Amino acid sequence: MCVLCPLKDFCNISMTFFYTRCKCCCDMFFRTLAHIMREMVQTERDYVLSLQYVIENYIPELQRPDVPQALRGKGSIIFGNIEKIYQFHRQYFLREVERCERNPFQISHYFLMHVSQSLFLKRQFCFFVTFK
């Protein structure tokens, strides 16, 4: 925040107000916001790649004949519904987060739009891992 800005106390209250009054504060705000959005997009991409790696590399290992019988074929018990979580993030949420990189104020819409589905999938995952 610009320490020289006589309206600096209003910068936290109303972006529209300080945007018209203090270009220095506004530029800093939008640079910070752009950085946060780049990190959010990259984190979601990394998350999707990590889920894909587990699905492609760890779950098939449980099918090998040299795996102990107690573990063989137990991918859904050990990893729960990780494939559904992966599909949700790959097909829907990642694309929407990427769209918000240029329009960061829309991200809250996508979080709210998918909160129930995301929580449902993750609750199922916790249930599978805890009780199976």
C-alpha cells in the first residue's frame, strides 16, 4: 500500500474508491492479485498432475502378483474415490480456475458453485479410507 496516499485507509474498504483516487495502491493491489492467481492456477495444475500420477503409478502396482495378498486389488480401499476426485478437478475445476486467472474476482463464484460436489467427493474419500 502506498504510504504517501492520503486515502490509504480507504484502500481496504472500497477498491472502486481507491482505484479512482490512488493509482499507486491500485497497481500494487492488481500485481499482488495477479501473482496470487498465478499461484492458485499452478497449484491446481500440480494437484491434478499429482492425482493422475497416483492413479497411473500406484493403483496399478496393487494388481501385481508379487504384492501381498492382503493388498492385491485393494486400490479402491486404500485410495478411496481418488479417480472421481481427479475427474472433477481435471474436467471442471482446473478449467474454471484457469479462466479466472484473467478475471480473479470470479473465482469465488466457482468455489461456491462446486463446494457441495467437492465436499461430497472428499467426504466419500475420507469415508473410504477410514472405514474400509
